[in-house]
Amino acid sequence: MMLSFGAAREFPGAPSFTSLVLKQPIQVHAEAIRMIFIRLFNYSARFAPPGKTVVQVEFETDWTIGMSCKPRTDQRTRPRRNASQPRS
């Protein structure tokens, strides 16, 4: 499962990839997730504008769980807000 979102800040000096072993597992359906991966995309203006960061959080799980969270086809056709632009 991968979640990507924008953050209105940078993380100077932070590594672009981090693996975290969790003290307490996260329960996702019948699976216990013991490790998550975090990627920070602020080392190039191609990923995020200055002062912003794209954050990706990922953990491994059974494929069918991720597919059950997949948006319906009609939901994917809606225009998405550009995360680099301020909200009005």
C-alpha cells in the first residue's frame, strides 16, 4: 500500500528514504505490518516546488487489500487539485 501526499514544508538534511521498524505493529485486516518505508521528494524542483515536499509512505501487504481500496473508475475521471497551489 502506498500513500502519497504533499507537505507545505521541506525536510532539510533528512534522508530521501527511511525504513522504520514499528514498536507496535499496525493491523491491516488480518496482517500485522511491522515495517513502513518513507520517501521524501524535495531534493529536486521536478518533484515539488521550493518550500514543499512530496511524502510517500509505503508498507507491504496482501495485494487484494490494496485493490479493495482502489477508487472506482468514475472517481478517477474527476479533475484533481494541484497540490502545489494554495487552497482557495
